[in-house]
Amino acid sequence: MNTAVVALPQPRVLGDLISRSRLHDVQMILGGALFVGLLAQISIQLSFTPVPVTGQTLGVLLVGATFGRVRAALSMSVYLLVGLAGVPWFTEHSGGWHVVHGATFGYLLGFIVAGAVGGWMAERDNADRKVFSSVASMLLSSVIIYTLGVTWLCHNSHVSMDTAISWGLTPFLISDLIKAVIAGLALPATWKLLKR
């Protein structure tokens, strides 16, 4: 009697350990959007900038690397679209179409791209399983968020790029470096804990 051995595909990102069906994918996508929405409520408004310090970016970094490129981009798209539809889960309980005209809309767009890029980096060569490549992925994702965010801030606020950088990047460098390191250490530690 012959016994066939079926090899299951190796998970490329942590989300692959959970998601075994389209229903699981949908649940993860919605859960990721909710996770970022909850972290957005951790917000500290600084007196010298229209951009607050938030927990959102940590959520985006974790969702990106944990979900992979497609689920992360979809999750961040859901976050943006549902918020624009009026759900008050952006920073400071804001939501609605008026956010498009606000100072932080570029960062929200950056979340989609950063989630996809962070997910892509995690998928390739198990980059989320090694500390150096995981932290590098988080830093690249942060650069993407800030590139779109500061560019939008400059355009929307009608200020120079230097002013936009001083309002929308410089005050956040240390806190977002810490977030990138936290996220970058969390993923390899989780893989090690799961012994995968």
C-alpha cells in the first residue's frame, strides 16, 4: 500500500498561519483596519504642527509585515475608505470626506503603499524572520509614509517643503524609529516563539 504525502505550502508571513480561506482573509483585512483605527486613538497633538504623534504607524508596520502585500494593502484601503465614509476611527475620532482636505491625508495614502511594500518585503526571502531585514523593512515603510505625508502636507498647507518637513517629519523621527524597531523586533521574535 502506498501512502501519498501532501506537503503544505510554507507560510510566507505570519498571517499565512491564520488564513486558510477567503473568509479568514476577509476577517484579517477587516481586523487589520480595526487595529490601525484603534491605534489611531493613541494620539498626542503637538502645539507646533498640525500632525499629531499617533499609534497608527506602528499598526501599519505590523499589519504590513504580518499580512503580506495583498492583504495589507487591502486592509489599509478598507481603513481609508471606511474612515472617509464617516467612521470616526482616524486620529482624534475623526472621519468623513473632509479628511481629504486635511493636513494628514497624505499619510493615510502612504499607509496603503507602506503596507503593501512592508508585506512584500516580509514575503520575500523570509525577511520578517531576521532582525536586520525586519527592521530595515519597517524603516523603508516609514519612509514611504513620510514621503507621501510630507508631500501632501506641503501641497495642502501651501508651505515650503522645508516647513512641511519641520512640521510633518522632524518631530516624529525618534518616536517612529522606536516604532520601527519595536515592530522589527516583534516579528522575528514571534516566528522564533512559533519555532517556524
